[in-house]
Amino acid sequence: MLGAGLIKIRGDQCWRDLTCMNYHYETQPIPNPMSYYMHQSPEFFHKFETLSNHFIELIVPFTLFLTRRIVMIGGSLQILFQVVLIISGNLSFLNWLTILPSLACFDDQSLSWMFSNGKDSVKHQVVNIEMTRRVKKPQPNVGNYMRNVFNISLGILIVYLSIPVVQNLFSSRQAMNSSFDPLRLVNTYGAFGSVTKKRTEVIFQGTMSKDPMSPSAIWEEYEFKCKPGNVTRTPCVISPYHYRLDWLLWFVPFHKSFEYNPWIVHLVVKLLANDEDTLSLIQYNPFIHQPPRFIRIENYRYIFTKIGSPEAKSGAWWKRKHTGSYLQPLSFESVRDFMKNMQWEMPKVGKNKKTGKI
């Protein structure tokens, strides 16, 4: 948590200006319906959210070193923070996993009300304490010594391996997500060190036209399972599940050339072949009966519609505007050399199980 907070303060100016939350809900990898409504919040509320984020990530971690009551308060704040993140977006299983260490902030006594009657719980605690006092301490033996030596050795190893992690936290060139030893026992973490201000989506389109450059060519869009595409489709809720392909496509527009993401050409080739395994990763294939002749990828700028606006009343969650081409039309034949250079195997155009057609 501390690493995530420090990377924000050192990273994007909007975290210091308290304006990052003006953009986050709209530009995060996979928004959900609540993201749409939280994005519409007034400016002062977004500033409060940003300040709250800094408090949770930069101040609350230090409560773990204080008194029992403050430790539990700190753990409660950490869990509440993760629940808010779960509600406001699809950040896969990350937030659910982050809740688990926070559970260690609560001892058995503080959680006993969840499992038994309060009075009975107190009686059991008194009995247990009395029995513990009466039990004689076990005599030291070789096994106990070996266990103590192992525990102390492991502790010293972790402290030693953690030195570069702590140094990274204090460094002005803090690495956001890195591992510092071959065993990957200790790592540094950070998230959203910078926040995207504009949302650009790559939209896959296919055509059966023999001439993809012809104005008369009809282009039909592929729809992925969760990433924004059709502006009237309700944003999905998948957390803690994770659609990795949709997530990766969020990163693609960050680079203007496909050369930074050669795997996307591989994806296009798979779609040109109507590859069944690949089609299982998307929501809608407009070419189920016959593979398209060409596929291209276009860039679109997406923004949330305003609540109460004509677009929103018509059922649109997004507005979009075409901003250019990301990948020129490709045919199955035109990518053979590229696939060969990348040492990728060309997929075979087979039968579609649903239609039985080639």
C-alpha cells in the first residue's frame, strides 16, 4: 500500500492536484456500471476521493505498528477501501487478494461475535486463559531448537532480501512493479502511478469486400466480452474474474504502432481463420458462416455520456469518435511473411462447430 501511494505522489501531477479521480472511472481498464455513475460525481467529491486514497495508502499502513485498537481501525479502513475499489471497477482479483492480509489486523477476540454468543465467548476466553496457565511449558528438545533456528534464519533472510525493496521506496526513481531476487520472495508494488486522461479503444472490423479500400466496402465490428465497443451495451461486472484479452487490449492504444504489440497481428490472423479457441475469447463474431477477407483495427475516442443527456436517454453509455487507423486492412495471405518472421504457425481455416461450414 505504501509503495502504491508513493508511486502516485511521485508520478502523475494529477495526484498532487487532486484531479486524478476526474478521469479514473472513465479511463480505467474495464469500467463497470458503477464506474459510469461515480464518474458523474461533482468536482469536490473527486478531490475528496483522491485525498482519501492518499490517506489510505500513505498514512494508514503505519497504524499496523500501533496499539491493538488502532491496528483494527487501520485494518477496517484498508478493507473498506478495497470494497470501494471492487464496487467501482473491474480490477480482477487484485482487491480481493489485498483484503486477505488485512484480516490479520483482527484477533480472535475482536471477531468472536461473528461465531458465538458474546457472554459465552467471554467465559470460554477466561477458561482458556486459566487452562493455559496450568499447562506446563514443554521441555526444550532438538526439534524445538531446529524450528527456532529455521524461523530465525528465514526472518534474517527476508530482512536481507527486503533491503532493496525499502531502498526502492525511498528512491526518487521508484520502480512500480519489480522483483529484487531470483526467488521472487520480496517485491515492490504500485498501481496507477499515472492516470490516462483520454480513453482510446481499438475496434476490430472485418469485411467480405474484395477491395478493402473501396468506399462501398461494408465493415462489421467484432464485440469483445467486456471491453467497451457497442456504445449501448451495459458495462460488464466480472470481478473477481478476469478477461485477460480485454485487459491487454486496453494497453494497445498507448503505442501508436502495432510493432510494440506484435501479438495483435497474431490475433487478427486467428480471427481471419475463424479459429475456434480465439473466438471463444470474444463475445460476437459477425462472420460465423465464413471468415472475412480483410480485418482492420480502428481507433475510437470513448467518453461516458452525461446522465439525463439525449444520448443517455436513448440507452447509450458511451459516446465515441473515430480518431484514426491503428492497423491497415490485413488479409490471410498478406500476413504470411510476418508470421514466418515471428516464427508463428499459420492457423488453418477449419469448420465452425456451430454451422459446420468452412
